[in-house]
Amino acid sequence: MAISKKMIAFAAQSSWIRKMFEEGVRLRAEHGAENVFDFSLGNPDLPPPVQFDAALQEAIAEAESGAHSYMPNSGYPAVRTAVARQISREQGMTLSLDEVLMTVGAAGGLNVVLKALLDPGDEVIILAPFFVEYNFYVDNHGGISKIVNTKKADFSLDLDAIAAAIGPQTKALIVNSPNNPSGQIYAAAELAELGEILNKAPQTIYLIADEPYRKIVYDHHLVPSVFKAYRHSLVVSSYSKDLSLPGERIGYIAVQPEITGKAQLINVMTMANRILGFVNAPAMIQRVVGKMQGVTVDTAIYARRRDLFCQVLRAASYQFVSPKGAFYIFPQSPLADDTRFIGLLAQQRILGVPGCGFGMTGYFRLAFCVEDDLITRSAVGFKAAMLAAESAGT
Ligand SMILES: Cc1ncc(COP(=O)(O)O)c(C=O)c1O
């Protein structure tokens, strides 16, 4: 076959997403859309905040000649200045526009960072459970993923395991907090200790903080600053989740202001943005998000759904850690084989994603970017699936 064998294998590995999508189509056709409980997708269902329409109108009204032209590969200076101001508030450290680069979502940003950092054979530590695309992004740039589990009790950092995984080839570590799929937020003390561990390595190890869920937090939790915890850190984020704009593909990279070799790093990332084929982040939506700094979707809606989902799962005797942020729950699978349990859920017309899709078997992920009513009505199915699992044994 002429096409890449590696890509064929990758497509087979990530077939869970396609499988659940196809299962959803089949179940909806058979039972009607209202009778399918699809919790498989992390696609925000809330509309963008009300400020979005006004910001868009304003951006259109202000558009001058050249508004749709090529621009500096790092993005509009005015937008980067506005983003730098907001990140300075979030990270408790002053950033300027020179420390910010606009990207094609967080996905684009992660690829730019990895392209800029990795030489062939460099290792990137990834913490399980993880956003499934990390492995592919690392491979895109010749790197090798080294998987380290978080602690099973609460998905907090296993610092000893991280320290043990560091070797001469380690170039970077990716943390994602609030986490997809666990909903965990790493505490300031954990990050500080992680910073100390990374500092002990003879080579520079970069800490890449993937933070698209930073503003989706519950019970007044705050996401601590990675910039304060560690000098060689970069934040990658987007407006996909907190402004409900995933299809617009807009995000950014910010670098810790005191990172060594900063000018060269920014220069190389700007080049990576160009040669990966992004060229620059989309013009119009850059100008729109530049006007929406500090604005977030109504997270009280997600908080209400999280509470509802926790009630439904508790009533059916599932074991889980209540998420502190993001919009996912990652309960334990009542069967050791999580894909088999996903099959039992599908018999109840409930769609979730098995933990093996996130590098951690024995769990499953439920996304709550769906109407409250869907969560409430799924209670009967969750109980029935638990009973079926109990009679199937482990
Ligand atoms: C943890 C994590 N990182 C990155 C992304 C990619 O986000 P974006 O749409 O901004 O590219 C996602 C999307 O679901 C995610 O969950």
C-alpha cells in the first residue's frame, strides 16, 4: 500500500472516537436523537458569551484595508498585547506582547512548541490519563512519548514516578490542568515540587502547560501559576472551551518571561507557526478575542451539570473523583475491561469513551457538555449498566 503505514496504524489506534461517533449515528437512527445519551464528545454546547456578537460586529466595523492580509507570523501586536495583559493577571507575572504568540487553537500551539523544542529521539513525558492527541503531536516532530501515570486515588501528580522517568533524552513534560479527562487541578505545592525535580536535571527540561480549561473551574478552585513554579515553562491555551469557539481555531502560546534563550525560542516558534503551514492564526477571530479578554462562558451551567452527573453516578454506586475543573468525569469502570463496560453502557444507549483511549484502562470518560435533561434521564441506564456489570463479574 502506498500511504504511510505509520498513519494507518495511528488511524487504527484512535479509532475509538470514530467508533463512538458511528455508534451514536446508529443509535440515533434506531431510537431517535432524544433517546441517545451521548457523553462521548468534549464539544462545548454552550453558545459563546453575549459579548461575542458585539466584538465580532466591532471587528467588522473597524476592518480597514489590509484587515484580511498576511500579518506577522506571531499575530497582531495589539491582540498579543491584550492577551499578554490577561496572562499576566492569571500567572501573577508581567508579560509583554513579545512573550505571546497567537496560534491555531491549543492543538496548533502544542505542535508549534514541540516543533520548536524537539530533535529526533528527544523524549516528552506525558501524564496518564492524557488528551489522546499528545502522542501524535510528539511523534509529528520526531519525539518519543514517555508515559507516566498520575496517582490512581485522585489523579494528582506522582512526583516520584516523574523523577524516575527523567533521563538524558528528556526534553519536555506536558501537564494539563484542569485535566481532560480527570478534572484534576494540580496544586501550587505539587507544581513547585515538580519545578524542583525538573531543575535537578543536568539539561533544560521544558514544562509545557496545556491550559484550555483554565477558566472552567468549580467550587472557587483556582489554577496555580506554572510560571511561578518553574522558569523554563510555556503555557499553551485557546478560546475553544472558555469562549465556546472550538471551530474558530484560535489560541496562543505564552513563555515564562525569564526563560533562558527567550528571543531564540520565540523566533523559532514563530518560524514553526509559519512552516507547519499555519502561517498565522486566523485574522478576524484574533481581533475578536483580543476584545474579549477576561470574558468566559457561564461556568455555573457546567457546575450545575457536574453536580447533576455526580448525583446520577453516586445513586448508581459508581466510584469517581468529583472534577475540580473542565467538563469531564472519569469514573472507575465496574469491569476491569473498560471497553467491555462501554459496550454495556451502549446497550443502555449511553455513549462514553473507555479509559484506554486516555492511556489509563479501568476507567471511562463522560463529557457533560450536554443539556441537564440528558444527564437526568440517563440515570436509569447507568443503574442498569452497573447491574449488568455486577452480574457479569469483573
Ligand atoms: C487537554 C486538551 N488540550 C488541547 C485541546 C485542543 O484544543 P483546541 O481546540 O484549542 O485546539 C483539547 C481539546 O479538546 C484538550 O482537551
